[in-house]
Amino acid sequence: VSISTVKRDLYRHNLKGRSARKKPLLQNHHKKARLRFTTAHGDKDHTFWRNVLWSDETKVELFGHNDHCYVWRKKGEACKPKNTIPTVKHKGGMLWGCFAAGGTGALHKIDGIMRWENYVDIMKQHLKTSVRKLKLGRKWVFQIDNDPKQTSKVVAKWLKDNKVKVLEWPS
């Protein structure tokens, strides 16, 4: 069978070649945690969300292998598991940053592997200055995810000692 015959048959069945979407690998307990979060926070008004200081780290890859996978799928089926590539965060060259509804806060380059010690140092350097820059006032909330370095006892103690209210974020 020729390539053109296969393509013609795939198109006849309304399948088109597409790049597979990258999607976080979620277990059932992750999905349940997200549902609990949504139920607990779904009725919050816009003033609450305007005072959230969002933060995260990301791997920055300037050069190297970019995972790419081509799939045959129908329109509207992009997020079906068979058409996605599960993603997991990697260690390596990283950045930490934060933002709120009013704009961007600090951006910090992390040398090497991010550990809880680095996380506390970053918060000491950038958290309060970002809150002041973004004019969040006294009722601001800091969003962190369930990353082990962010949920360590040392980080939790620093947050408590510095009276930082945390919006816990499910995986």
C-alpha cells in the first residue's frame, strides 16, 4: 500500500496529522485534590483573586532535544490520553518567578538544582519586594504548589514566621 493511499484513507475517516499535546501526568488522587480545591474556592470573588501572588519555577532549555510526537486524531480529540504526551518537570537550569493581577513580580535565576534552601533564600530576597511592587496590600495570599521543596518543614516554618498566608495549590 502506498503512503498516499494510507493518507487518503485516514482523511476519509476524518483523521488529520497533528502534534501530540503535552499534558501533566495526573493520578486519580491529583484529580480529586483539584476537585476539592475548586469546590473550596469556586465562590471566591474577583477581589480575592486579585490579591493572589502566583509563583512557580520552570526549566529553561535553550538548546537540546525537544520531545515532539505526531499523532493522527479527529478534531476535538486533542486532549484524549492517546493523543497527548505526559510531561513531568525536570531538574536543570531553572527560573523562579511570580505575578499577580497587577503585573509581574521578581524573576530569579536558579543555579543548579532547586532545593528548599534555595527556595527560602528566594522568598527572603523577592517575596516582600514583589508584594510591595504589585501593591497587594495586607490581604495578599501566596500561591505555591505541592512541590516537596515548597512543602518542607523549613519552608513552612519560614512562611509561618513571616506571617505569609498560603493558597495551597493541587498538583
